[in-house]
Amino acid sequence: MFTLLRQHPVIAAVLVAIGALLIWGYWPQPVLVEAAIAQRAPLAVTIEEEGRTRVIDRYIVSAPVDGVACRVQLDVGDAVERGQVLVAITPLASQVLDPRSRAQAKARVAAAESALRAAREQALAASANHELAALDLERLQPLMVEGLISREAFDKAETIARTSAASKRSAEFNVEVAEYDLAAARTALEYSGATTDDTPAERVPVRAPIDGRILRIEHECDGPVRTGEPLFEVGDPTWLEVEVDVLSADAVRIRSGQPVRFDRWGGDRPLHGRVRTVEPVGFTKTSALGVEEQRVLVISDFTSPPREWARLGDGYRVEALFVLWQEDDVLQVPASSLFRYRDGWALFVIEDDRARRREVQVGHRTGLAAQIVAGVDAGEAVVVHPSDAVEDGRRVKRR
């Protein structure tokens, strides 16, 4: 064997090279890993959701009566003062009479005229009867004084006089009723949609309830409106609040008084606010993926100076960041370095180019970082996104 190697050195070199390559190929290689340094830095646990601004006090101005609203001369955003007339409502136009209705109206007028004439004749008859009864009573009164007639006859004549007086008054009232019925019948015939009247119609003014701006105009053109129909929406945009719908599981972690930051609202700097209330009633909302979620409205107020958010209006979009917990000096590692081990959490620490598994105690967590309460010291390197090839004691190499 050795003689063959001495006689053929080239073959010997090739065999040695092949053996070296086999040893190097099967020798355990270090695993390439990504590493991060455990460090102390500020950490905050937040909930980020999309919200929108809204005017705190908004008023819906409705039509107080049925009628025709004139054309609105205001635009959305116009400033209004309390008591200012926003629009006027005129009475509805009379109904147009078709030939049949007009004939019936004329017949009612004729009937009312006849009833008036009959009432006047009855009034004349009642007046004549009253005059006769009054004369009889006047003739019997001296005879009663002299005792020539009985008391019963005189009382009977007095009763007849009173009854005739009442009948006269009743007949006169019937004449007045007939006159009113005739006027009503003539009015139904004269005032219709086909007739014109130069007399200005009575208008009901609709006034602004507060000093503010027009937020919405529900009825712009000239046209009929019904009682209670919305016409305007008025509010003061200098008093804004922010409503944010969050998941119900996140809403239970938010409390009144917690700070909130508003980003991506269009300004150069974020705005700050404070949670005023978490509504106790939730609602179902379908997400973009078609999943039904239980959401809860969280109402917040601005704490930044009004001049910083003066450009915001009603219904503007903001990104709300609710701060649930924060500290300035927190030992933290990337959240992707943690994995479940036994009943807790663990990670791999790089010591002498080897991965060492350590059980750690985790505090607060965010989507990117996690607080380490015990198990790791500041400055130690940890493996990020450990794969199945990384084991306790395995040699590793940083990428």
C-alpha cells in the first residue's frame, strides 16, 4: 500500500484530498442566525386603530309645519348666528279643482245661499212672533196691576214673550252660521291651484339654534316639506371629539383618562388627547376580510392647543394610538426571539459562538419587542427567529 503510494504520488494526493473533503463535508457546521442585542430603551404598549373626528354638539333643524320651503341660499360651512333665519316655509298651494269637483263646489255654494235665505226668513218670522208676544205682555201688565186678570194668565204671557225672544236670538245665530257656511263654500270654489292671488302668503321662519356653521343641508331646492323633515344640521366645529371603534377585547384594556396620540391626520406633528369614555354598548362590524367583529366606540378629547388642530373638521380621519403602559428604561429583546418552552418562555443566547437556551420571565409585550423581567442581561446577544436547526449548545454564526 505504502509502496503504491510512493510509486504514484499523484494518486496519493488525490486520495488525501478526497478524504479531507469528506471529513470537512460531514463535520458539523455552525448554523447561520440573525442576532440582536438585549438593551434598555423606552417601551410602550399601545393599541392603534383608525378613528374620525365629530362635532360634540350638533343640532338637526327640522320643518315645524307642513309647507313649501324656499330655495336655500346657504352653503355647507357657512357661519350662522343664533336666531338667524335659515329658510322660510310658505303654506302649501291649494288643490286644483277638476270639472266634477268644481261643479260640486258650485252646488255647495248654491245650497249655502239657499240655506242663508231660509235662515233669514226664519229670523224674520221669529222677530215677528217676538214683537207680538212683547205687545201682548205690555197690554196685560196694567190689567194685572188692576187685578182684572189672573196671575196665571200673566205668567203665561210672560213665558211666551221670553220664549219668543230666545227663538229670535237663535234664528239670528242661524243666520250667522249660514253666512259662514256660504263664505266657506265660496272660498273652496275661489281659492284653488288654478287661481292666482297677489296677496303675499304668510311665512314661517326657521331659525338657527346656536352660533356655529352649517354641517349639512338636507333640503336645498324649493319644494314641499313635511312636519319634522330634517332641513339642516348645525354645529360648532371648534368643539371636536374623536370616536374610535376598537375590538371589544381591546376596549376592556382602555380606561378613562388614558393618554392617546393622533397620527397621520395631515399635520406636521402628532396631536395628543385623553380618553373621555368607553361606551358600554358594542356593535357588530364586518372587517375587510369578511369576518364579523365586535367593536366598541371609544370617545377622546383633544388636549393639544386648539390652534394646532384648528384645520380639522367634522368627519376627518385620524390614527389613534392608545397608550396602555409605558416606561423609559426597560430591558427588552425582539419579540420574535421568544418561543414557548415548558410552561413559560425561553430564548437562545449566543455565548462563545454557541446557542444557549435560557428560560426567561416576560413582562409587557408589543408586536415587535418584549420586556424581560429576568433571565437575560443587557448587552447579551439573542437569536432572532430561531429555526429548528438551532438547539441548545449548537454552534452558530451570525449572518
